[in-house]
Amino acid sequence: MIPCWRRISCSLLILFAVAVVAQKKPVPVKVVVVTMFEVGNDTGDAPGELQYWVERDHLDHAYPLPAGYHAVRMNDQGEMAVLTGQGTAHAAATIMALGLDPQFDFSHAYWIVAGIAGGNPEQVSLGSAAWARFVVDSDLGYDIDAREIPKDWATGYLPLRKTSPFEPPAEALPGQVFELNANLAAWAFKLTKDVPLEDSDHLKQVRAEFSGTAAHRAPFVTMGDEITGSRYWHGKLMDAWAAEWMRYFTDGRGTFATTAMEDTGTLQSLHFLANAGRVDWSRVLVLRTVSNYDQQPRGLDAAQSLARQRIGNYSAYLPSLEAAYRVGHTVVNELLTNWAKYAEAK
């Protein structure tokens, strides 16, 4: 039988150890890079959105995130990268799990979504990068099969609580429209507008198959807004719907440039975390780079074009990954290099 004094001593040691762990200060995070998918390992194979950040920024410290999709990676400079998983549900759950993790202090952190997207050829070209001011959800709505929509309707997709497409006034549900810090987005654009982006004969050949104001331009950095949702849509008519959906829900202030899958989930969680005092909502940026156009080229219909749309086979897949890193890293580097200037900035 263990003497009483030994049992008491062991209990005191355990309580002391628990207290030490509890008092351990959380790791201060300066920048969080939000990526959505990876095609294999974090390093050393074909890249997804996470890999360049891990390899090039030496994010060598891995922290388990059992309540999220994937472990997070950090370096000693305060830069973190998180992999959310694809779709709004994965993104929302993972960002909420990360934001509530007591291991980390996000009170001064800047959040930069850096991922690839489909692009509107009227606004962006393949391999281009767009900083968003508005992110609008595309999943919340009514949908009528195209074979049954009234003949005078332009689309069978309606806003919730409306009886016809784009019926005024627009009444966004909570979490349907996110307006980001316009000054921060403009600052990021000004900082990155001259970042050189990859072009090639292959991209020129692909661009030549499309019409659109920006379709034939070499890759460039711009300001442009995002339609996002887990429903992957494609085609010229859907592009026209998305452009109007953006105008409708932003009262004409937003310009549809890119389409992606996760960002209203990410932003909803960040907004809730900001309400809880865990993050600073004014420090959120969304950057999307164009891996493919959201519609068919000349000579194909929408179904034929959609059949080509697979991750890894997008016309500008690797150039768009490179653009996301180059443009996003320019901002990350500025923040980390001059942290004393940005830590308390308003």
C-alpha cells in the first residue's frame, strides 16, 4: 500500500504540472495563410495550394488540429498556414476549430485566403490574381430545373424569399454577403499590383480560344470580387447569372471576377470569432488566382468544357498556384518584416 504522504505528493505534482500547462502562454500568430486543398503531402510532391507556402516559407513546425481538417504549419517568424479542406462546410469547421484553439493567440493576426479559382474572362485572364472587397454566397437560394423555368426568366435560380430572379429589394441572409475591409484590400493591391506573374505560349494559346475584355491579357493583379459556394457551376449563362448575382447583392458596388468554393464558410467563422474577441475582422484579406475560366471556349458547349475541369488539369493550374504564392507572399513578407508598424495598425 502506498503511504499517504506519497499519494499526496504525487497528487500535488500532478496539480503542479497541470497548472504549468494551463499557464503556458499561447503562441502569438502574426499572419495566417488560409489554403483549401492539397493533392498529396505537404511537401515534396505535386503541389496543391498549401505546398509552396510550407516549402518556401519553411513552415516546419506542425501543430495537430484534431477538431479541424489538417494540422497547421508555422515558422519562427509568426507565419501560419492552415488547410481547410474543400467546400464551405470543411472551411467553416476548420477555421472555427483553429480560431478557438487555446494554443494560439490570433488577436493581432492578419488572415489571407490564398487559393485558386475560376475566372470571369471579362475581368481577369488565366494566371491572374484578384483581391476581393465582396464575397457573395452562391448556395443560398431557390432552384428550378432549366426545363421548367418561365420563358421570360433569365435563370431558374432565385434568391430565398423571392418569387422571381433578382426581385428587388435584395435582402441578404446573414452570412450571404461579406464586405471586407476595403482600405486593407486597396493597400494589398497597391503593394502587389506590379508583381510579375507567369505567362507562357500555352496560356496564350488557351486564352486565344475565349472572348472577353480581359481574356487575352497576360496575367495581372487586380481588384475583383468573388462568388463562392460548394456548388461547382460552369458555362456562359451561369457566368452571366453570377455577374448579376454579385450586382444584386452588393447594390452594384461589387464586380464579379472569380468563383470559388469555400470562402463564405471561412469568413462566417472569422466573423463569429471576431464577435467573440478572438480575431480582428478588419484584418481579413481574400486573394484568388485564376486557374481556369468559368465558361466554355469557342467551339465547345458548357458540358464539354466542364468535362475538362479537373484539379491538376486546369489550363493555368501551376501558374495560378505560383501567382497565389507570389502575390500573397509579398503581403506576408511586408507584414512580417515591418511588424512593429502593423501590429497595432487600425
